[in-house]
Amino acid sequence: MSSDLIHGGALDIMRAAFPDAAEPWHDLSTGINPWPYPYSAVSDGALAHLPTHAAAEACSEAMASAIGASPQSLLLAPGSELLIRLLPDVIRPRRVAILSPTYGDHLAVWRRAGAEIIQTQTPLDAASDVDAIVVTHPNNPDGRIFDDEALETARQKLAARGGWLIVDEAYADLVPEHSLARHGGVDGLIILRSFGKFFGLAGVRLGTLIAPAAVRKAMADRLGVWPVSGTALEIGMQAYADTAWQSHMRETLSDAAKRLDDSLTGCGMKPVSGTSLYRFVEIADAHATFERLARSGVYVRRFDWSQTHLRIGLPANAEGEMRLQSALSP
């Protein structure tokens, strides 16, 4: 499989595959905010000393306040990707229903763990027949939002049988009103949160598990004593405490997504759905369009499961918008 089909962000691989492409490249493949949070300089101690319990608590409290969760329900981690990979070893369900299509690593890790997998567009309907349901909410790549009542009904059915509703909220900062974080800690609910997408600082490697105490304890045993760096804790605390920036950024991203939709529509592409960090589009020959864009130095996301869909992130500036529009124009 081509490396770009596994994840976005493989810009080094794209440069090698398309050496004659225009520079600078515009990486629209990741769904990461192109306008990162302007954090202040971290303290000398964040790098010179082991992360402290006080720093972890400060970050947890700021995060909990921002997302509407109880601080006691959180377990900080170095990104949600590691949590996804460790979770099968923590809860070990035998039969798992996974929303399809969705973020590919969910399927990969549960398949590798030996679980029986049901891929479906209606995973909540399987709550009486499986040990766990996995949904990304809002979904990646199509931005799908589930009804709160439907999610709660599924959780209750699963919890009554010792099962789990696993909700990947990597993009929930965009639509906080749809987050389940306020229910964090209840039976049968596991939430995974990511810092890097909305705050545009994926390299910080910060995320959290929101779950009942036994699950948090089992995951903490696997993560070790100092799972999150002092630098990540300080930056995370600053960013989550800055609710004014968060509110303004949601408006900024919404406006940018509308501009992108207008640009795509003007080039004959129909945005199907998505979030305010990326648009999910349908096109007759997506892989050929992917290569045409790449030759122009524009890197978007294609999929091994579809010949007719692309995911396109937000250009960071006017030059990126113009390059994308030019590459898409007949």
C-alpha cells in the first residue's frame, strides 16, 4: 500500500514521489488546524526536570474545564493514537462494531487484537449483539454527528452487559455541544480526546482518556509514570485555559471552511460533508485528481476504500487557496 494511504502528513514521502512538484508544498492532508495556538515559552523546568504531578493536575483541570468534564474522569496521555492502540489490551472485547468509513486505525488495532469485527454505517444498532462499539464523533472523514439520545441508548445497552461505547472525539473541540465529555466516568463509556487537531499542535503529543476508574487505572499502568512531557503539560494548560481563543478559532475555522466550499464548488467539485477543519468531497476519479494536485504541490487525502472521495484540509493562506483552485481548474 502506498504510504500516503495509511495516514496524511507524509510530506517527505510526497516530495520523493513527486520531485518536480511546485514548492512550497501545501499540506492539506491531515485535518490539523493550520493556525496553531500561539503558546507562550515554556519554563526551563519543563525540559530540565521530570514532569511533575502538579503540572499534570493543572493541565487536567484546564482541559476538564474547557471540555465540560470532571477532572477525576481524565487520564492524560501522549496523544490519542497511543490510547487507540492500547485499548484492546485494556478491555478485550470479543465482538466489536465499528463505524464505516472512519479513521482507519480503529479497524486495524481491533483486527490485530483478534476481535470479530462488524463494519457498518449503523454501529449503534448492534448494541445488543456486540461487546463494544467504536464511533468517531464527529466522524473522520465525513463529519457525521450522531444523535445524543441514540448514543446514550447504545451505551446503556452495552453497559448492562459489561460492554463499551468507545467514542473517538479527536475533532469534538469543533462542536463542543456534541461532546459526551460531560458524562465522563459513567459505566460503559470510553472517550478519547486529542489536543493536536483543533489547537494545531500535533507535535506536542497530548490527549486524554475519559473513562471509569478501573479503565483509567489499567491504562495508567500501561502508560507508565511520566507519560506526558513537561512541555506538553505546560502548553496544554495554556491552550485549554484560553477559552476566548477557542471561541474565536471556531468562528475562524467555520469561515475558512465556507471559503473552501465556495472554492471547490467553483471548480466543479461538490463538498459532500466534513467538519470545519476538512471537507469530504466526491469526484469521478479521486486518485487521478490526487496525483494532479500533487504535481502542483498540493497534498490532499485519498483513501484505499474509495475511488471517488477525497478529504481536503484548510489552506493556511491565500497562496495556498490560489494554488488549490488553480490545480483543480480545468
